[in-house]
Amino acid sequence: MVSWNTFFQKIISLDWLGKTDQKIQTSRVIWIIVFFITTNYIYGQKEISKQSLIWYGLFTTLEFNEKWYFQNEFQERHFINPATQHQFIIRSHIHRLLGQSGWETSMGMCLFLQNPNDPNATVKLTVPEFRPHIEFSYKQKLKKVTFDHRYRAEARFFHNTNVPKTELEDGFEFGNFRFRYRLQATIPLFKVADNRYLKFKISDEIHLNGGNNIKTNVFDQNRIYGGINYDILQNLSFEVGYLNWFQQRPDGKFFNRDILRFTVFHRINLKREMNNIR
């Protein structure tokens, strides 16, 4: 099994800003993909519970200028059978592009409303959670394929509950840190019109827990996704896809979730809109 130490040495050794040979960059990307698939297979041999869900998302991006933009997300997630609430998310973050290097950085906050992981639970307490985060990301173009590397670190603050988790109590308490790396490839399939495309997206994101409260589940989860994105307008697109969400529970068992995902992306150039008003 590939060790975490070896994995992070590979990640850190990626000299993305240098003029690395394209074949070397391609081999490194392939190495990361193989690692993710291997990890999912190894953990997939453990005791797992299967679940099916639907996710809906609205991502709105406000572009201030060539360097700064703001993004807001609304996500609704529910089980299919029975049709019951699982999670609701509001996440806001500000981004800054770092010159022409392909790198950008961001910071933000998420309000996360968590319902029981068991859709048949008799007590359906909604537990709020706050998640501040910082993030670095890098876009890498290899021929027609665009690779997005996203590195995110977040802190998790959970609303206090009573011991049986039937009622909320006053205050929030720090739970743990979580570190996420997502590799996403966007492949244009064909051109619909000027600056409008039908695209295929595929991604894999791994989550690792950190902190004194983490005893067994340093590996938190892995998400493999594939979807089709259609540009309705130049600044409006719709996406539908399948996501496999493989997650380790604190007791060492696992969830394996099949998810149908619908997402709308809307970009608004505020500078252009202000000029049109004038």
C-alpha cells in the first residue's frame, strides 16, 4: 500500500511553476490518479453501508476585476429512499488570482447543517457546523485538457448537543482540522457556439482529518466524480453527473454513497454590468 508520506512527497515535489517537460507533468498527474484509485480499492474491502442520494447546487460567481472574484454556494443534499434530509450547505469565499502563474488563493466560511447519516433514524436532529477555510489552487493546461489542482484546509466547529444527541445545547466546540486535495480534469467535447462548449469533467478528491480528537479515521473520505457540463450561455452552465462518496466513520466502518448531482453555475462580471448601466 502506498504510504501517506510517499504521497505528500510526490505532491510537494511537483514544480508546477517551472517549465517542466510536458511528459513529466503528465506522468505525475497519472501517478496521482492511480494513487486515488488504489486508495479507494484498499478501503473498499472493509465493512461498508450503501446509500443513495441526490445533490443540488447553485454556484454564483461575482467577478470584480481581473484579479478578484467572490463565489457563493448553495447545496441541498437528501437521501432517495426514504426521501429525507441529509445536509444543507451555504459556503462563501473570496478569491485572488496570483498574476499570470495559474495559481490563485482564497479564504471563506461555510455554514453546514447536518442531519443524521442514517435516513431511518427516529431522532432527526439538525446539527449546525461552521467551517472556515483557506485554499490554494492551480490550473494546468495539457493540450486540450485543463487540470485543476485544489488544496484546501478547513477547521470544523460543531454545535454542542446533549450526550444522546437529541437536543442542541449552547455554544460551538472545535472538532478537528481537515485537509483536502482535489484533482479535476475538464475536457471539451465540442463547441456549441462562440465561447460555449459541451464539456466532460472528471475529478477525485481526498479528505484527511487532523487533530487530537481523531483516533481512527485519519482517512476521512474520497470522492470520485464524472459529469457533463453544458454552457447554456457564455456565463451560465448546467451540469449533471455521478459522484461516488466513500467515507470512513469514527468507528472504523464505512459509507459508500452513490450520488446523482445537478449543478448550476452562474458568472456575473460586475465591471461589465456597471458599464452597461452607465
